Amino acid sequence: MNQPIDIEQLCAERGLRITEQRRIIA
């Protein structure tokens, strides 16, 4: 079963989390 909504949400959450961590580290 493919759920683009789940994948998109996970990607968006991961991307936001990575951006936040990178910003804090930078």
C-alpha cells in the first residue's frame, strides 16, 4: 500500500527537523 501523504509528511517533518538541527549547529 502506497501512501504519498505519509511519505510527504515524513519527508517534510524530517526536512524541517534537519533544517532546525543544522541551523542550531551552524
